[in-house]
Amino acid sequence: MAEATRIMTGAPVPDWCDAVVPVERTSTRRFTPGAPLDPTIQVDAPSRANIRRRAEDVAIGDLVAAAGAPTTARLVSAAASAGHATLPVHRVPRVAVLSTGSELVPVGTAPGPGQIPDSNSLLLAACVRDAGGVPVRVGAVPDTAEALRAVLDDVAPHVDLIVTSGGVSAGAFDVVKEVLSGTQDAALPPAQGPSDVLLVAVGMQPGKPQAAARWRGTPMLGLPGNPVSAYVSFRAFVRPAVRRLAGHLDPAEPLVERIAEEGWRSPAGRQQFLPVRFVGDDGVAPVGPGAHHVSALTRADAIAVVPPEVEAVGPGDTVRVMVIA
């Protein structure tokens, strides 16, 4: 004769027990609260049925969560089950986004002569969100050193990264370059202004002028003002930075291989970033005409990355692309 006892879900299994049988598979089919257990209950109990062994899920020394793993609901549950009440994590990075240009007006405002809508701050704020950060959108800042310096002073203590668009080229009113170059900040110590400044011409197309610095100790990246250039630059430089701040150990933009369905030219000595659309199962073709126009981004499925030594991509050539999610 077998010995049995009644337990509820989640209760410990007695040491002498060698099988657990769901009540639905017994002759009673269910338990009645308060009723005595039927001594003649019939069960179908194969040996070791429904017995969970100690440490069969996680044993001492097992890895529950690797460094850099996203803190998902599944990871939180696994860590809690293993007895961890707290975890060391990276907080979601806050990224200030602003556009420079006295010609910029808020979106929705009818632009007057010589004015255009400020689309870049919206573009970059959405890119920050897609990269896993929290955008702090400042909007447009006029082309004066005083206005830009005041905005940077205001946002730097409250964010992990500052991203600007425009004002990094060789124009007479390139205010980001002016402020970072130190022309008017020579007397300021690094804690009160720019430090670690890099103003460079990158061998890429589009997106040649770039800037990197710290403002009052907060990292800052300055992108070109053309919307396609700004978007490409974000994917190449800012997105990996945001992902690294969020704790990703491999923040680089992944590239996948596709086949060129059509040919196109690429500038000699510059790495080309070209909006392309998917064709068939594994092909790509340039978005055109006008791949340099912002509307091209809405029609693109990916950005083709062509090495600087390649001056022409031919039909059938393998190209590497950054997929636009």
C-alpha cells in the first residue's frame, strides 16, 4: 500500500515522497476545502514523477546574468529567484539634444524668409530614444556664442551626453566650432567650459565635419547640420556612445552583407554612407534620386557603408549595410 499526503502548489515535498500527482489525475479530481482526505483515493504515480531536484534550475557557481545583459523582466525574475535583492546596473543615459542656427524656427511655425523648421532636434531626439536613451530636447539655439554657452551650462550638470547639430564646419557663424575652439573661453578652466576638444574633418560622406569635447566635464558630440549627415553621424558615432553609456559591452553598429542590385559611384578616399532600400531577399539599391535629401531617409531600409578605397559599387557586388530598425 502506498502512503500519500496532500500538499498545495508551492509547498515543500516530504522527504519520503518519491512522486507528485496532480489532483486532477486522482480519483477525486479535486480537493474540497475542509473535507477530510479520502483514504481510498486512487492515483497513477510513476516513480519520480513531477519531482524537482535541488539545483536543477540554478546550481552554486552558475551564471545567472552576464555583465552587460539588458535588465529585462526575465532577468529580474531569474535574479530574484536566485536570492539577489539588488543588482549593479547602468542607469538609462540622459542625452541633451539641440540644433544651432538663427534660421531655425519651431516645427509648426510658418517659416519666414530665410527660415527653416528645426527638424534636426526632433530627428536626433528620436534617434536617442531608439538607441535606448532618454532624450532631453532643447530645440534650436541662435548662432551666438553667448546663447550656446548659456544652454550648455544649463544642461551639462543634468545629462550624461550632449549632442548638437550644425555649427561645426567652416562658416562665418559656425557657433559650436567658435565656442569649443576656445577663442572666447581661453580664461575659463575646464570645469567651467570646454575641455578635451577635437574639431576634425572625418573621411566620410556625408558627415565630414565633426566635433567632440567635454563641457563642464559632460561628454559632447557635435554633428553636421544637414539632416542626412546628422542622421548618418548619429548612427556612426552617437548611437554607440549612448549604448555604451547604457552598459552594452559591444555597442558598435552591426553590419550585414547584402548584394548590390544596381551600381553607384563612391567618393575616392572617403567612406560612403548611402541610404539604400531592400530589393528581393538579399539585394539593395540606392534610394534616389536625391539620397542627400532628408526625405530619402523615410524611404531607406538601411545605410550602405562603402570603404574609402572603393570608388564604384557594381551590380552583384557585396556591400555591408546598417539596417534601419
